[in-house]
Amino acid sequence: MKDNEIIESKSLLAAQKEALEAKSGNKTETKKVAPVKKKKASKTARTISQILNGDFLNKEFVLNNLNFIFFVFFLLLILVAKGYYGKELIKNVEKERQALEELNGDYVAAKAKLEEETRRIKLVEKLEPKGLKETVNPTKVIRLKTE
């Protein structure tokens, strides 16, 4: 019986409140209070929790995102291949640089030897047994006027 008494007292209070409002002429609007909604977890937070829980490995998720997964694997494959290709290029450049330095050293040595062998005094000494001698008179230039 107590429940009925409570319900009746609530209805009496409501009726009294309406009567007072009617007498005073001021109707107070009842404010509706919106229920407090819990904030939904953001999409990134849900994604992170799915990754940590392992829920992202379910069949439906994988099948829905198969194209994206293949694309990511393809990009990773290209990234690894680029690393190996870069290392190979650096190795080849270093090898060619060493070969160039070696050839440059051979060129300098050959040039020095040529200069040594083609000095005037050396040439005179080599040609003397063959009967050729150095001229004492300076060379003369003969110029013809052509008209």
C-alpha cells in the first residue's frame, strides 16, 4: 500500500503546483534535462584498441580491406628493394672511384716517363750512334708571297 500512497502524493504535488501557477499567472516552463551521453571513443582509439586486442584479424575486416593490405605490402616491398638498390649503387660508385684513381695514377706516371724520355739531351744521346747530330745553326723560315 505504500507504493500507492507515494504515487498519490506525487500526483497531489503536481496538482498543487499547477494550481499555484494558475493563480500567480506565471507559468514556469519545465526544463527538460537532456540525458548525459557518454562520449563515443574516437575512431583512432577504437582502431588502436582493435589492434591491441587482435580484433582486426577477423575474416570480415581482412576481406573488406584486402586491397589496402596488398597495397601496403607492395609499398613495403618497394621500400626494401630501394634500400638494397641504394647500397648496390654506393658499392659500385666506390669501386669505380678506386678504378679511376688507379687509372689517374697510371696516367701521371706515363706522362712523367714520356717527359723524361723526350728531353732534348736524351734525344741527342740516343740519336748520336745513328749519326744524327744536333744542328748548331738556328732554323730559318722561308716565306713565299702568293698572289
